[in-house]
Amino acid sequence: MTSGDDALAEALRKLRLEYLKDAPLRISELWALLERVECGERPALDELGRALHKLAGSGGSYGFPGISDGSRTAEQGIQRLLASGGGVSESDLRALRSMIEDLVRAFAAASAEGTSAPG
């Protein structure tokens, strides 16, 4: 590896570390939005979808496919709920809770694998 490659790898490692450092805040935001959905705030469902959309993109950008894939799956579930135009059932809420729990595990797995550059 050249010194330029080393510098790039170190910069990527630091970016990934910073991204993972913010994981608790991101997860807290998802839980807060889900709580609002559980309280019947339909606009919060759209907000939750947007938050998941951002995570799907950022997870992939930072080289964390588990975060990206889990977020995308949850976002697609929300899109189906929004398209149906109906209410959010207890079954829907259980599914959303499960998807957020999956994201918690994806963030934990990303942290456990370290912050080396993907590749």
C-alpha cells in the first residue's frame, strides 16, 4: 500500500467510526417515531419511512450493507402501509418493532466488525 492508500484507508476508518458513534441517536429517533405511530400519529409513519430511507443510503455509503438492507426492508414495509391508506394494525406495529430490532442488531454487528475500510 502506498502512503496515499494508507491515508485514504485511515480517513475511511474515521468516517465509519463517526457514523457508528451516532448509532444510538439514530436508533433512538426510530423508536421515538415508532412510539408516535403507536399513538396514532399517521404523519409519523411517513417520517419513520424517511428516516429509514436515509439510513438505507448512509449505511451503504459507509460500507455497512446490513444497516442498508435492514433499513430498506423496513422502509418498503412502511411504503406498503402508506399505499394501503388504511390504519396501522397491531400486527403492523409488531412487524415495525421487529424491523427496528433487526437494525439495532445490524448496528451492533457493524460495530463488532470494526471500522476497517470495506473491501
